[in-house]
Amino acid sequence: GQLAGWRPHARELGGPAACAALRAGVLPSPSPSAVAFPGPCPSGGAARLAAEATCMASSTAPADARAQEAGLGKASGPSRAARLNWRGGLPLLIEGEPSAFDRPPLPVFTFASRQAHLAQAVGAAVAELSRLALVPAPLRTVWLSCQGVPLRWELPVGALFDTLCSQQALPFRIQLNFSAPDGAHLVPFPNPDQLKKAFFHWFKQGMFLRFRSREPFTKLGPAEDEQMRDSVAAGSIDGYWPLLERMSVLPPRAIPVRILYLGYFIEAPGGLERQTVCRQTSVPVEEGTQSVSALLSSELPGLAEIQPAPQVLCQGLAVPLDIPIVQLFEPLAHPDLFLYLCIYSGAPLAGVPVSVEHPDPPDQGTTEPGVPFGAEPSSGVDH
């Protein structure tokens, strides 16, 4: 619900004060300037989520107990923080490329769960605007963009927004395009069948990295597949979590992580081309106490040199760089079992690794050196 005005309160609730406020049930009221959007998240929900996450980070419980609480032990239902996270959403404004219409249609407004993949969130709006476009269907290359940056439809709505936009830049403005510049690095918008296959591709990839096996996924039937897709699109943790628990039959082996940032494709025909770069890695369970700062230093060595320092966000919350990765995973991981760390600077990052690959559909591309994007990293474990 409250998508403006809560962030100062989320920042104020830190350490012992956050825990005390939660236990007492006392939280600051939203700012009078807050704008209420339709959605399931109650007033103060984001502040409570920030406080819950801070409590987990500042807990004095033994490390093994905190690890189990953070989702490394036996599944026992979602935590309160995970429930609050799933109730978050964003208002979207989808508008058509003006040159594709005789008279530009009114933009489409909608509200989407942060957990939903972009194609799930905007599919109905794309279909509605496509009916009015003048470009003949056989000649169309349908793709999405924000501020001129192509959007990768297979990524979650919340992660894309955190990477490309200021947290105050609501609604999330998305443009629907019907023609592509020559040589542009784009991933065309999928048809329903492609979207269905891609959804489960991403989930199985996250499951393999998490458990070093895709076998748990085979325990679901067609009805459960539909339930999972619908639950993610609607932001319903009650529909999703029982399925995840049914599949959690193996001990977790790693924490899948994706780091998103705005970068350049240096081989673009017209020179430098802005793109959302997705850098994928995984942190072994035994190294789960590694901090966010240590992981980013390892994956993006030049990041620490950038001034002013970019923001690191996860599910819309500013991440303390000293917090262990393990304590972010259970409350803030996306349904595809990846923890998304989004680096926002307002401009393409310089001095960090850039992608020179085409952002291919989910069965291609690259995630880490030498590993095809759809392939399973070598683990030495039968699967």
C-alpha cells in the first residue's frame, strides 16, 4: 500500500530500536505526503519488513540457529518478514511507442507484485495496446524499455525497478515498443507458451543452484505448476510456500545470488548501449556468513572505487553492507530462489565488469565465466 513516505521510517528503524519497536508493536506513522496505491500491503508494512530484517541481522543467537532461521534448515513456514516482503508491490504505467499508433492511446495503469516476472505483470497491458498498433504483426519486434533501457522481461518487477529507478520515481514507467533499431541487443516479448517455459526454466535453475539437483521439482504435477505461476504473479505466499516446502526434501547446498546493475554493451553497433547486466553466482552454505560487501568486492572489484557510492537494494530496502548473505535469503529471496542484489546509481557503472554478450532468452547467454546461462554449473554431484 504505502509506496511513498515509508523509506525514512525504514531507515530509522535500526538495530535494537527496531527489535524493541517490533516487540512493542509501535511503529512510526507514514508521512502525511505518502501516496496510497491499491494493494494488499497495509500502512507501515515496509517499515515492519525493514525492522524484521534488521532484527535478524542484529540477533545475538548462535550462528547455526540464525542460519536455520534464515532458511538453511528444515522448512517450517514463512517468517513474518517473508510474508511482509511478499505483500509488497509497485504501480506500473505502460505506454505505447508513439510512432506505432495513428493516435497514441491512453497509457495502461496496473499494480504488480514485486515478486512477479515483468512479462507476467504487463502481459494484459501488452495485449491491449498491441491491438491498436499500426505496425503489421509479422513486422513487429515487441520489446519493453524504461528510460531508453531495454527491459529483460524474465526478471522480477521489483528487481528491475530497484536497478533502474529511484525509489521515489513512482509509478514505474514502461514503454511498449514495436520496432527495434538495427543491431540492438533485445529480448523480444514472449508469447504465453514461451513465458510458461521460461518461468519454470528460471525456477529449476535456482533450485539446481540451491540443492544441486532439480529432482525436487519433479514432485509437482500440472495443477501445482499452475498454482505456483499464479501465486507468484499475484504475490500470494500462501499459495507458493506449501509447494516450496514439498520440494525442500534435500539439504540446501548454496545460496543463489543475482547482482543487477546498469552497464554497457561495448560491442553495440552504434557505440555504447545501456543494458541491465545480470551477474549470477552462488554462495556455498558453509560460507553463508559472508557479508554483502565481501560478495560485491569479489564479483565487482571496481565497485568500491565509484563515488558517490551506489545504493545496494534488495526488495526495495537499502541493504547494510556488513549483513551476512544468509540472513537476507529467507525473508528477501524471490520465488525463483535467487537473492537479487540491485545496485542503483542513476547511471551506467564505470570501472566494473561489463557485459559484451547478447542478453539471450533464458536458454542461452552467460551467468559466470565458462557456464552457459541455461546450463547447470559443474558440482561433481549426480542429479
